[in-house]
Amino acid sequence: MRALVENVPGDNLDVVEVSYPATSRLRTLAADVLHCPTFRGPIRARQPLVVTVHDLGVLRHPEWFNRWTSTYSRIAVPRVVAAAARVIAVSEFTKRELMSLLEVPEAKIRVVPNVVEDVFTPDGSRTEGEYVLAVGTLEPRKNLARIAQAVDGELRVVGVRGWGGVDPPPNVTWLGDVSDEELAALYRGARCLVYASLYEGFGIPVSEALACGCPIVTSRGSAMEEIAGDEATYVDPTSIASIRDGIAEATPPTPRRVATWPEVAASTRAVYEELG
């Protein structure tokens, strides 16, 4: 358990940021707002509660997760979200999921996007080779088996081992976890990023690739359309042929960032101030 109490300069607003599992020590913390940066938090708190929801994949597709996670989430997540005075969604897509699956009132939700680190820029070293890149934890919704079948040539995969019995296909180069600097170089050198996930609340690899100017192939009708707009090639993630065609059609985007740290900090602080 990690509990952090910070004094935000200039406005006397005390913020408590807590990651799961929370303990009874929360009751003694003298703060104006309690912010849980995931939906694993308390179902009651002395302070107004803010909860960040990154996605509701575990509720939309519980079969993709282990039994403990899916069972816990089915019981706890609706209660934690209901207890929150404000819910931060990382995308309009996740906002719609909150309203649809958990019937959260729209007036209670604020959309604050994720941010990528400053190392992700078009300038810098480039990894050598002729390869397609896939980035993400090895888990069912990342759709790695179809992506691997769609790639003609080398597919390099960045991501730690996850759950659901997903192993790197035998025809890929699995790099495991890498530093941000190495990942940025991989984006710059890749033919394209293929992020044909079956479900995402945001899609940080798409945002990183966009910042680096890497061609992007990603899922149609998903949260990723909010990030990349017209700068990506969109495919049906359930179709190997569609993914393959997308790889052939992908073109470099105009490098840009979805949001900056100061913008996101200001938006998050505004949520706190609504409750202070």
C-alpha cells in the first residue's frame, strides 16, 4: 500500500493519492480530497472521493481475466464508482462505458486523457531493421495471435507476460520490457505500430507512436480514434486480412501529442477544486 499526502502550492488544497489496497489509515489522513488513480479503492471515505477509470474491460469481457479479478471487479467496482463524488475517465469512450455499464450520471464524469513521457518525440535514435512493432502486455485482448498472422516479415513485440495463457507466437521477436528510450527508438524505426486490440479505454502505445511519428494501424470504432483521428489506419481487429491490408496502407502521421503534463495536471486539479 502506498499513501501520499501532498500540499498543492498556492491554494491550500491537500490531496491524498492512494493506490490499492487502501487501509484504515485513510481515516486519519487530514486531506480535502481522496484520489484513487484506479478503480480499486474504498467504498466509503471521510473525504470526497475521486476515482480514475482507465477502462471497463473486466466488466465488458470478464472472460479475458482470471477468476479472482473478474469476481472482485464485478462486486467491488460498481460500489467504488458509486461512492465517488467525481469519476475521471481517460477518454470519451470510457465515459460512455461508465454511463452504459454502471449507469454513472454524466454530470459526475470528467474526461482527462493520459499523457506520454517527453522521450517520445520524432527526434532521436532509430532501431535498425525492417520490422512491424506491437506493444502491450501479453493478455487476451491485445489480439497478438491475429497480429502475428497478419504480418509479412518480422514482428517485434514489446510487453511483459500477463495472463490468460498468452505466449509470444513462435514467429515473433519478443523483447519483453524495455526502457522508454529503447521503446521510442523502436517506434521511430518501425514500419508501423500495429495496435489492433479488441478493447481499450485509451491506448497509450497509439499516443506514443503518434508523438514519435510512427505509422499507426489500430482498431476501428475504438478509443484509439480519439487519439489518432485521421493520422492512423483503422482495421477490423477480428480480421487477419483487414490487419494485413492496414499494414500495407499505413503512412507516417504528423507527430503530435494528445495532451501535456501541465494540461492534465490542471484538469485534474480542477476536479479537486470542484469538491474542495
